Amino acid sequence: MSIVKKLSIATVGAVLVAFGTIQKSEAITLLNDNFNNETTGLGLTNLTNFNATANPNVDVIGEGTPFFSFTSNGRYVDLDGSNRPDSDGTLVSNQSFNLTPDNVYTLSFDLAGNPATSSPNSVEVTLGSFTQTITLPSGSQNTSFSPFTFSFAGTNTDSFLAFNSLSANDGSGLYLDNVSLESAAVPFELSPALGSLALVAWGVGIGLQRKLKTNPELLSRIMVK
């Protein structure tokens, strides 16, 4: 590989890392909830930052409640509440979020399969134009939560964050914990096409930044190839 290509790779990598660092430093927290301040109980509809809509309900699992499988997580939410038959919960944020095109939004949360059932469970996560369906296996093999993070541009809408349980309606849904929503200003005006490219670059930059922190030899290997 020529020295020009080496420098190009290094330059692009440096720009992506810098871009990711700028976005991270400017992030504003819009929502942060680990549910540890909730009162534990089964068949609940009203939480501090969320409500379970209509007849569906959720369970807040913690010390002193059944199915307290993940003690290191403190309290967490079972999205398929115990008040059957209408127990599939749709957990909706109490506040709406104004998602503007000049901001990049990062939504993160932890999910775990339910050890109390053998049926796979799913959840549909929505916020404005963002939607994502996640399915995890259930059963005793589940011993920890898995983190999920998504980044997307705003679409000039006021939207509520929702977690819609798509389980077997058996009172044992996916477990939810550590919900966070952050916004970061786009540093300059972008066309839709460039905006999408910038989001990809931002995501790659964050990933590269994390890799370089954990593996400082990576940059030197890039430079010598």
C-alpha cells in the first residue's frame, strides 16, 4: 500500500474519532431510568417516567418479588405483566421528545430473556420514525442483560418513547433496564444524503474510538500495512 493510502486511512480514522468525540462531549441527556426508584410489584400501570397503556401492565422486579433473577441489576421491568389475560405491556414515556433534524439521538437500553418461560419473547421499540423489533430467547440459560444502542436523526416530530411487548401473553416477557436517551447537535447543516452518511461515519468513529482505547496497537498495524 502506498504512503498516500496509509495517510488517507490514518486521516479518515482520526477525523472519525474526532467527530465521535465531539458528538459524545456535546450529548445532552433527555431520559435516564434504571427503575431502581420504583416500587416493586406485579401488574403495575404507572411508573415514574413511564406508563403501561390501557389494560396491559408490567411487573417491576426486585428484591422481595418472584423472578428476581438478575440481582446485580437492582430493579427492572418485566414487559409482560402478571395480570393476565391482557398482560402484554406497552410501556410509554410520560413525556414526549421534540426530535429535531439538527440533532442526532442515541437510544440505549438493556434487555434480558425471561428465565421463567421457554417461549422466545420480542419487543418493538419506537420513537418518532425510529422503530426496532428485538427478539431474545427465554429460559434458564439467560443469566445477564444485553446492551442495545441505536443512533438516528430527528424528523421534526414530538414523539413518545414506547416499548411494546410482543410476547406469548403468559405473564413472562422480556426484562428491560437502564433506558437512556441522549441528543447531540449536528455541528453543521446537512442534506438528507449527507446526514445519513454522517450518521454512518459517527457510528464508525465511535466504534473505532473504542477499539483504539482497548487496543492501542491497532493504529500502528494500520500504518504499516
